[in-house]
Amino acid sequence: MAHRHGITSGAGDPQGAGAALLAQKDPAEAAVRERLERRTRQILDAPRNGPDPEANEREKAVVHECRYLMRLLSMRRRSAGELRDRLDQREVPAAIAHEAMARIERAGLLDDTAFAHEWVQQRRTLRALGDEALRRELEDRRVAAADIDAALAAGESDEEARCRDLVRSRLGDRDRERLRTERDGSHRRRLSRRLDALLTRKGYPGDLAVRVIAGELRAAAE
């Protein structure tokens, strides 16, 4: 009967009975649960602070600038320096700009090494730019020198070959015919000046440009 009476009394306090049974089954688990319940009561009973208007306004400003930076990145990949410059142009407070940039970086949206490689590859392919022009462009976008050097050394780095391909692409059939038939060299000189100006704009070294132009005009006249 004592055993039955104990069960009946426990039925009036199911939580106490459950805790007693849990303690009998696994004392360590019961201790963990007790600590968690105690910590939960402390959190619930702690005085609640009112909203901080200043912190809320700061968070709104940071989120606003993060969304602006993400819109820029959705158009094309950009360097960290470019994004900082855009925030400077918007006169964003330094603390807000710093936090917005930090969040964009933590999200994995900034990678100047990858940016430099992609920039060099595209500009070599689409614009046939020389290494010096590419270096200037990346410096303007505040990419670190080490990332620029690595990007220029990667992939197709034969600058002379790219220079020759560019010169050949600008020599049409009419130019080749005139080079073969002229006697006074006037057309050759005009072509030489035009090609030299082109290679200068594209960022090819002067000595390389002179050598390539002379060789390609000579070959076109043969």
C-alpha cells in the first residue's frame, strides 16, 4: 500500500514526480535541465531596457548603405576601394561606412584578388590593353599592388603578341596594297603615326610599339 500511496501522491504533483524519476534515471541530465531552467528564469525576470532610438537609427543607416553597396555589386564586380569611394561621395559618416563595408566583406562579396584577375582578363580581351594601362586602371580603383602584379602575371601575359595582334587588326587590305605599291613612303609614315598613337592610348611601352609597328608594316609591304 505504501508503494500505491506514493504513486497517488505523485499524481497530485506531476512535475515533482517527473523530476524525481528523471533524477533517478540520469542525475547529470537533471542537473543540466535545472541549470537551464534557472538561467531562463533569470532572463525572464531581468528588467527590460527600453528601445534605444540612437542605436535603431544607426542600424537603419547601416542597412541602407549595405543595400546601396549591394546594388552596385549587382551591376558588376567592384573593388573594395571603389565601394569606399562611393560611400565617401555620398558623405556617409565614417562609422556607418566602416560597418557597412565590414558587413559586405563578411558576406563574402568583396575579393580584390578575383576582381583584379577578372578586370585584366576582360580588358585584355575586349580592349586589347597593355599592362601599363591595366595597372593604371586598377590603381585608380585602389587595388593593392600585390593583387595587380598577380593579375597581370596570370593567364595570357605575352604583351608583345597582344600588341602585334592589335596592329594587324588595324591594317586593312587597302593599307596593305598601298604599302606594297607606294614609292615615297607617305602612307607608311601616316600608318606609323596612327598606330603609335593607338598603342600609346592602349598602354603599350614606346620601345615595344616602335618595334612591333616597324615589323608589321614591313611584313604588310612584302
